Amino acid sequence: MACGTGGGCNGCSVSEKRGCGTSSVFNWLAKVDDAKSNTFSDLVEVQFKMNRKGYFQNTEDITISEGDWVVVESNSGYDIGKITLIGEIVNYQLKRKKIDTSKEPLKKIYRIAKDIDIKKLQSSVELEDPTLKKAKLIIKNHKLEMKLVDIEYRGDKSKAIFYYTAEKRVDFRELIKEYSKAFSIKIEMKQIGVRQEAAMVGGIGSCGRELCCSTWMTEFPPVSTSSARYQQLSINPQKISGQCGKLKCCLNFELDSYLDSLKSFPKSKQILKTEKGDAKQIKIDVFKKKLCYVYKGREPGIFELSLKQVIQIIEDNKKGKTPPSLEYFIGEKEGNKTGFKNVVGQDNINRFDKKKKKKGWNKNSRKTQKRKNNEK
């Protein structure tokens, strides 16, 4: 949907830097005619840079639609953003984010953004990169242990938000004074986490797709290493860590499915007793319902059993019965057994030295083939 800046999304500086199309929400109540919907018809969700969203009221009953750029009320000024949601679904968003409108009244929408407002927004966006470079040099001169991630100018150019990360508490009172002199603007310092930093910077994940945190994720629940263990993943920090250096958020996406499936599996420390010896579990395949066992203190060999077979062996052990061996359940005595076999010296090392005979070219056969083609 065109935003009204002209020229489409290709090559639009506002679209690239203001996050158009990211963190979008599907309005599943858009075509629902309900009397209750009229109660919240003036509620509007507006998106700004860094996927930052605000909620406003259309008190002036302005004709607006999703995708329009609007001028909205802000603290001691105004800002410019794009409408993403309208109507009752905004009320669901307010409840989800626990925003109490009775304690914090929503600000209002002034008007639909004009060409002059869009141009002013574009000019403020163009100031962000040079301001960021200069601001980083000032931090370096002050020798502060903090990292400046990005800068967001407000639509009226009267205020700028400086996003930074820091491991420790930073005293930047003198820094703000120097920023105010250097940029002649009101400064707001906002600390963010490393995951929010990755969302701002963006990138491509190991799956080959754009990072979830920079496209649709707005909340970052905690992720623990147990999520990787339940999914039988190796605890390798390089593989299970994201661009932010923390554990990947996607480790939680399928965790519930794994936990539900693991309820029917025996514990990993469960020993299978057979006449041939005790066997311990080394690996499981949750969705194929397969378990791999090895004999304790015997020759190397891995035996793959189904979940039903393992449960049967455990039930027999509880009754005091011991099956002959794991091979008995597989079907053939040494079938599906994976082990080491020494094959050194079985093949001749000179087998690759023999030259293959080249096939000769028979002129007569070539002429015969040409004659057959002519007859056809």
C-alpha cells in the first residue's frame, strides 16, 4: 500500500529507515460489522521508526485508513507516523500491552500528513546518519562505556531519541549538555537491550530469512539452554546463539511440541535389562518415536528400537522378565547394528594405476550410420 510520499516504496528513504511493513498486524476484525466495534472506532495504532508504536484517538473524526501517514500529538510538539490498525482490534492491542486509558489518556491525531510534512520527515531522517557518526565521536572523547546504536528524530525536528546499550550504569549528564550544544535539539537517552539492538540493526539468520526480532517479534521471552536439550540439540554456543549473542528466540517456537511428545518417552537414565547385558539410552528421535541404545561394557554397537518395543522391555523388566537381547526385538541377530570394521589392506593400492583402454573410432560405422539417416 502506498504511503503517499510518492514514487512507491522502491528507493524511498522513509520506507527503508522508518520500518515500513515490519511488525505488521493482520486486522481480522476489518470486515466485521458489530455494534460493539463502533465503541472503539476512534482508536488508532500508529507506527514510527524502530518498530515503535503508539496509540491515539481520532477525536476530530478525520477520514483515515490503514497505511495513511498522519500528524499526531506528542509531548511538547508533534510527530509523524503511519497508521497500522484502526477500530476495535486496537482495543485488544491495548489490553495485551496492559495500557490503561483511564490512567493514561490517549493523545489525539491532528490531521493527515501533507506533502510539506512528509518532506520535513524525510529531511529529519537524512540527519540521523551524520548525527549518529558525530555523536559516537563525542562518546569516544568522553571515554564512556556505552554503545550508541541509532538515533530517531521526531517529525517536527524538535527532539531526538538516542538509543544506546551499556553493561553498567552510565553518567551521561555532561554528554547530554554537549549533545544539546552540538545538535541544537532536545535529547532523550534511551537504554535498550542487546536483543533490541539486533532488531534495530537487522540481519539474516542461520535459516536464511530475515531476523524475527526485526520483522514481527515485539516481545522477547527468556530462553534457556534446557530448550535446546529438550530438542536434542548440541549445546554449541556458536550454533544456538543469535546475532545478539543470546540464545536464539526460535528455540522456544517448537518447545511445547517437543515437551508434549516427550511425556510418552521413558527417562534417559532408564536401563534396559537383557540376558546379553544392560543397555543404556544414548539418543532419541522424538517425532519418529525411535530410541538408540548401546550395551554397557561390551563391543561398540548401536541398536535402534521403536518406542513401543522399549516400553515393552521396561514392562517385562518390572515383572522380573529379561528378554534375550536387543537384537531379538530388531528381528535379525546383527541387523541394524552399527560398529567399527577394519578394511585396511583388503583392496590393492595399485588399483588406480591401471590405464583404461580408449575405444577406437570406426570410420565404417560412422558411414553406415550416415547412410541409414539418409535412407530415413
